[in-house]
Amino acid sequence: MTVAYLGTEFHGFAESERVRTVMGELRSALERVVRQPVNPVGAGRTDTGVHGWGQVVSLDLPDDTDLGDLQHRINRMCGPMIAVRDASWTEDPEFNARYSASWRHYRYHVVNDRVPNPLLAATSWHVPQPLQLWAMQLACDPIIGEHDFSSFCRRPKVVEGATPPSMTRRVLSAQWRAVSDDHPGLLRFEIRANAFCHQMVRSLVGTMVDIGLGRIHAGEMRSILLRGDRQAASTVAPPQGLVLWEVGYP
């Protein structure tokens, strides 16, 4: 299933006890429709307040499930905050939304205008000071390729004696651009990578916005990356501007 959701009212995508999550709502609705336990798997874990447009969820269902009816009923129960955009059977019995994915693609929106835009407030970060877009574009080059992104990742807790997980990721593309003349001041950051570590995109955006504000020189982006120290980068950007846009498979 391809799933979209507005993350504002959810404590992230993944299930968690005693809080409302996207997967928790989705699982509950699925089990009500098929009348049996299900074990859905998501392609990525988005944080509290982060949105999804192209999240992918895989699960086993009875062979006689009518997917059109399933989609319709799920959307009636979960909409408009959660919507199943598409549902189809996979030809690969080993398909897994998370482990079969080749890449994930995120978008982040910034409204760079003196006056905030109430209609975009739930899905963007308002930055009233003028940003130098060209400097933010230059800051994208150093992060493309395979790197240790420890400077831009929140390190997970590691059990004593265990090996810390690798923060190395392969970024396939990254760019900033003005969206269109119809939305003056709306800037979009797009990034595609084989995988992302926790808060990686928001940390990159926070640092690049500081570069756009002239607080950091664009040429310092590479040195920040190479330091491997979270303290070297800027504060993470707020969650509401981020959306999991697409997930790619072989």
C-alpha cells in the first residue's frame, strides 16, 4: 500500500504504546476490515509531526481480500489525516516495504517571506529573514555520495558492550530550488539516499538554512560533515516542513 498522512496529530509513524501513531491507526483499521491480526511493515520511520506522501506499507492478507474495497473502507475510517493512495498485490512473496527498498526520497519546504502563510503553516517552516538560495544550493554538493553523517544524525542509545551502528549513508541527490512563481518565497529541499539516520534530513536543513542566513559559510559544509560531531552542525529544523515523498524499489 502507498500511504499518505498529515503527521501533525501523530507521535510519529511507527507504533508506540499509549500514544497515537500512524501505523497504530492503520493497523487497527486493517484488522477491523479483515477481521484477523495483521503485521504491517513500513518503508521508513518518520518522527512526530513529520508527514508522508509516498510511505509504503507491506503486509500479508487473505487471498480473497478485495483491495479496492479495503482501500475504500480504510480511507473512510482513517481519512482525511491518513489515506491509502494505492493498494496492490506484490509478485514477490519475499517483498518487504523496508528491506526491499533501494532508496527513500524526502522533501522539506521553507516559506521565506516576511509575512507567514497560514495556508502552508502546517507543512512548512517559516523563515522571515532573507535567505541566499545560491549558498544553500552550494551546500548540497559536499553531502552527495557515501559519507559518515554522524554530524547530522541523532545517535541511538547503544547497550553497553554492543557495537554502535554505522552512520554511513549514500546520498544519491540533493538540491534546493524555488518552487514556482505562484508561491513566492516557497523553497523546496529534495534529497534521495539509500537510507537515512535519525533526524538526518532536518539536521541538514537546519544547517543549510543557517548557511542561507549567512551564519555559516557554504564552504564549511564539508568540514562540518568530516568532523563527525553533532555539535558541529546547527539545530534541527522543525518537523512540520518534512515529508517522506517517495520510496524506490528495484
